[in-house]
Amino acid sequence: MRIVIAGGHGKIALLLAAQLTGRGHSAIALIRNPAHAPEVYATGAEPVVLDLEQAVVTDLAATVQGSDAVVFAAGAGPGSGATRKYTVDRDGSVLLAEAAERVGTRRFLQISAMGTGLPPAPGTDEVWAAYIEAKTQAEDDLRSRDLDWTILRPGRLTDEPGTGSVTLAPPRLDRGEIPRTDVAAVTLALLDAPHTAARTLELVSGSTPIEAAVAALRT
């Protein structure tokens, strides 16, 4: 497979790129900062400098052209304000989905977050509320498109070693943690699982091996 990853310098994206290339696939990582290219090259992926906040759809479509799938793993990140939650987490996903539609790349995996789709609790921090709202709007946009999309909502992300065992199910799971390595591994498994198209899934650590958890979604 040839996979385009938006947010290619993010922690999950770098792990996913390494897993993809380790299995003989081709990974194209979209990055905003050219200085991040060496870290992308180290995973075996090809970096492409493209700022989602500045790009137009034709720029992105040229990169997506010929790919088997795209993964939206971009995010404004810690320390960013409410405005960038919309310009990156929402608008970046919308732009990538539009590009995929234009060039006929049907498989689209969006990494979202648990809590998406629910109203923020009273007193929630403004930036967190904007993040959840932006993710919700990005999910809604993707569901409206003629793509083979899957939305993955991981729980609280950690940098602990992956266990290879998870709980993966439609909403709503109880909140929990999940190592980023396992999120990347689940993303890879979902890319080649057409039965998960048009599904919104939540993910936390659990006791089911990843391949079995993905296969179980057939029922």
C-alpha cells in the first residue's frame, strides 16, 4: 500500500510510518516544518513539506494522487490556542478529505479522540472545548462524504510500550489509556480492514489482541 499521513511528524504518525515501512508499505508523511524531515526519513517514510493551514486542495490532491489510503493524524498540539484547533484539527481534515475525493482515494482513516460528539462539561477549559468541537465537526464532515472512512477515537494517549492488546468497539467505551504504539498498530490494521468502513470506533487498552479485535468488528 501507499499511504499518505497528514501530521507526519506527530508521535502516532511517526510510529505508524515505521510500522508501515517495516511491513513493506510506502508511507508519505506531510510535515509543516522542513527541519522535521530527518525524523521522518528515519522511519523509512518520505517527507513532503505541506502546511495544512496554508495549502489549497489542489496542492494536497497532487500528493494524495495514486495513494491507496490517507490517514489524518494531524493536530494543533499542546500549547496551541482555540483558533488552531479549528484550523488544524477540523479544517485540515476537511481539506484532506476533499483532496481524497478529488483523486479517487477512497480509504480514509481519521484519528479523533474520545469525548468527541459530546458537549463539553460545564466549566471546561476554552481550549479543550474548542478541541472537542473541532474534532466533532471534522467527524461530521467526514461522515457526509462518499469515502470509505473509519473514525478512530483513542483514549488518553501515553508513551508506554505497546501491549498489542486492546478494547476496540463502537462508542461509548469507558474512558481509559492507550499507548501511542498500539494506536498506530490499530490504525495499520484498520487500513486493510474494509469491513470497518463507515464505522466510528473507540480504543483503549484491553485484553484482546489487535488483529482479533479488528476481526471481531465483522459481527
